[in-house]
Amino acid sequence: MPIGYKIGMTPTFKDLNLREEILAALTRAGYSTPTPIQEQAIAPALEGHNILGLAQTGTGKTAAFTLPILQHLSTTPSQAGKNPRALILAPTRELAIQILETVRQFGTAVKLRSMLIVGGQSQDRQVNDLRRGVDIIIATPGRLEDLQEQELIDLSYINHFVLDEADRMLDIGFMPAIKRIAKCLPPTKHVLFFSATMPKEVAQLAKTILHDPVHVEVAPVATPVERIAQTVIHVPQGEKREVLIDLLAQPGFERVIVFSRTKHGADKIARLLEKARIKVSVMHGRKSQSARQAALGEFERGKARVLVATDIAARGIDVDDVTHVINYDLPNEPDTYVHRIGRTARAGKDGIAISLCDNSEERKWLRDIEKLTRQQIPVADRPASSGFVIPPPQVQEAGKPNRAATSEEAEEIARRQSGRRPSGAHSSGNRYEKPSRPHRNERAVREERNDVRDRAEAEAPRAPRSGQYQRWDRALDQSSDRPARSAHPERSDRSDRAPRAAQYDRSDRAPRSDRPQRSDRFERSDRPQRSDRSDRPARQDRDVRAPLADRPERARSSERTDRPGSFNLKSKARAPRMSAADFADAPDRSTDKPWDKKAGSTAGDRPFGQKRQSFQKRKRLAEGKGRPQPKPLHAGKGTRR
């Protein structure tokens, strides 16, 4: 920590030596006094020291690293051209969007450009923003590495590198990607490293990328905010839905976040609340980025009173005035519990966190949470009933109508749908562990139900079939113990049918000997036989044509000169034109009707395609009047002179 700096000596942002433009933006946003993490991190960061900060969500970490970066970039001339000078990595899209909003809120005053590089959005639009030039990039590791592999981004001019929620990066599996990205950055960079917890892997990463950092810690590791009132309600899994409805029916639950462990469970909770006429929005990883942003927007604007989400919303979602956080399913990781309840009691306000714990593995997870937070969570009683009746799940049995499940069956159905192991099952923490074998009683009930279904199917009558299926059925009946299909009443009753001989009785036909012969029916004696050719001359008596050599040579069409006006290609001579007398004898076709498309011919038998004016033109030429001269074209644009 720099010499002469003491914590507690800077009660306002003005004492941190920030620019007037940034102070004005802070005043417009309503911020005058820095939080403890901001008070400890901003001053050494402005002096160029690397920061290693440990703070929980909701303590103001975003402004703690945003304000020093804006101060440095606005006062230092750029030598990077259009390349970025600051890089901020976030584990989730929602956290990246929140950081972008903070950067633009304070960075617009100093005219710094920022952009977002995350998955689920158009890459072409992001590449176009990079080409136009940008100062600060807020990104997730996945999409940033994609652009690096395509050589669409240059990180060699990065002067400030921020890694937010490093422990969450480890949980998601981004740690190898962060190491690869850090190798592409310049060695003389300013690093700000923030995390809520400090596992061994995160501590090793901090040692590799941080050089002589300033340690900033505002609270013990994994300690919830003191302004959050925590309680736990012990309730069976099958009754959690009723307790949730009863809690939301109480006054004071104005803006509530309900956390579920699975995506399917979040959708089920949302459907339940919709049946209870509670406005709800859903947010989990199966939703698209636009759908998640729309759900979060409805919750922020107050259109939805309840937001049902998975752990994807446990970090980075900064929503004001969240009154309650309800853990419908306890998380199996104690750190996730701390981040869940951190959605309330933000910006110096109070909040309430309620957890629903059943009698299975959640008891063990509750003990782990209390061990990590170093405090015992008080137990609360069940709330008063709201009067809303939840229909029990239906149980279907073969051959019987659906019936309502008992309390034990409902609890078992809820346990299976939530994906939890039965009570007493071995839990090794391996997510890829094979599911435990069902209990002996469960197997017996399942086998009995299968037997009932098989007997019902065997005793049910089958409709008669025809064709190839009949042969298959006969073969199947002969090889099995079932009665033959011929014994079926519909197939064996043939008394109303006539004998086969009666169906095809042809006794009324005349004998074949009395039938007329074919020659009598078709008399052809008057027609000469084809073999009778006596009236024809013999082939050798026919006139023999002259040999081909003695035949007169036939003129080619190009050499014929007998046609009026034809041209001889070989002699270069043209035949004499028709005289006026010749035209006088020729028929006048000027009065022919136009071509009749429907009839397909003309009245004067004019050849198809012959023009009406051809006869008049030829007549003018024969009379010596010559061809009609074309009208002269007027000189102008696009015409000949």
C-alpha cells in the first residue's frame, strides 16, 4: 500500500483526486460516499499498484476497478490507435452487461468508447465495433478466445486488465482460457484481481499474473453481508410448494428472487406460481440471451414480482430493492449460498434470506454452509396457510383410472423430479456417479404393476385382421397357448354364406359344342388373304430407275437462279426481278386477315410469319419507285448525327 495512505481518511469521492467529469457523473448517479472496498482500492489503483481484492457481491467492486481505469485512460494519450487499451473479463453475460452499464454511465463524460464481447450475440456486429475503434472491452472468455483464434482482435496494447469473480471462473471451467488470454497481454500491464472467495487454484492464478499487489479485504472470506437476516425452514420436499405459496402470500414480499438448483425445477416453480396468480419471470441457462434479458427487465421494472432463477443469476445481477431471497433448493456448494443471498441488501439496504431445507442431503449442505459462514442460521416456523390448494400429483396404474398420490408417493415424485438421491443414499460428490439402485419395496411394486399391465394386454380382445397379418396370427396362435383365432366368433360363424359351388354356378351356360365358332362370328371370306398377291407385278418386272450417275444433277438451293430476286453465291449473279406484269398476275394478299391465334391459320393461306406489307414493298420495287427512305434522326443525346 502506498506510503501516507490510511483507510478511513477519505469520506467522499472528492478526496480520491478523480476528474471533475467523473465526479459529476457520480453525483448525477447519486453516489457521494465510497463503500469500504472502493475506499481501499481506488486510491492505490490510481497510483498504478496492482490490486488483489476480496469482497462479496453487492459491496461496490464494479466501481472500485472502473473509476481508476477511466481516470487513467482519460488522462493518458492513446498510442494504440483503434485497438483496445483495457480488458475486463467476467464469468457470465449478465455480469458483463452490468459492468458495461457502469462503464458507460461514468465513461461517457470523459468520451471513452466501450463495447461488449459475449456469446449469444452477433459476431459480425462485434467485429464492426472493433474496427471502428474502442477503448474498453468487457468480455467473457469464450467469445474472446474465438475472436483471437480468427485474428480479429489485437490485445497487444492492453494496459489495464481486470479479472472479476475469479472464483466463479474456476467453477465454470474458464481457468485454462484465462491463462491463455493472460499470456497474450503485455507484461507491463496494470492488473486488478477481484474474487469473493480464495480457493487454492485462484490463489495460484493470482501469483502468476500479479506482481507485488496491494491486498484489499473488507470482510472475511465467504462472509455474508451483516444486513441480511437469514432463516431456515425445515420442510419435506413434497410440501415445499405449499410453503413457498404461503410465504409469497404474506405482506412485505414485494420483490423476491427464488433460486432453484435445476432448470427443470425453475420452470416447474414458475408454472406453480402462475397457477397461484403471481406474476413471475424465469431466467436460466436454457433460455436465450434475449429471453434472459427480457425476464430480467420485467423484474427490474416491476412487471414481475418474483424472479425464478438458477445459479446463473447468483452473481452479477444488480437489481435494486430486492426484499427477499428464497432458496427453494439449497445449493450443494457453500460458496454459492453466499452469492445467492447477496442479491438482497445491496447499496446499504437491508434484506431477508429464507432457505427451505428437507430431511435428505440438504441437511448436510446446511451444515457445510454454517461452517463456511461461521454462524448458525436460526430455524423459523412454517408460515400460516394462505388457503391455496395445490392439486397433488396424479399416479397412473395399468387398467385403473388416475388417482391422487399419497404423501409418501408425492414426496418420492418430487424427489425424483428434483434429481436428488433418496435419504440414506451414498453421496460421494461425484456428479457422474451412477444412480443408486431402487429400494427392494420399490422394485416389488414396479414388477407388480408390470405384471398387471401384461395380463390386461393379454386378456384384451384383438380386432380381426386380413391378408398377411392373418397368416402371421395363425402361426403365432399355433405356437402359443392362446386359443386359435379360428375360434373367434366373428371368424367362425359362416352359416349365412352360400357354398362355394353356388357362388360360382355356371350351369346355365350353353355347352361348348353348341357355341358358335370363331370363324362364324367374324366372317372374313370377302377380304383377300394377305398371301394372295397374284394381281401385283413381279418385282423384277418393275420399271428400273436410271443409275445415279445418269440422273441429272440437282442444283443446290444456293445455286438456283430461277427464283426471282435470288442470289447465286458461286457466280455472284442475281436473278432478274419480277416485272410489273408478273405482279399483276400474282394474287393480292394485302387484304388478308391478320393471323388468327385461335384458329391457327389465316383466311388467305398466308404462310406463318409472313408480313402483311411484303407484297406492297415488292410491288414498289418492281415499279421502280425504290425503297422508302427512313426519316432523319434529330441530333441529340443518344442519337446519330
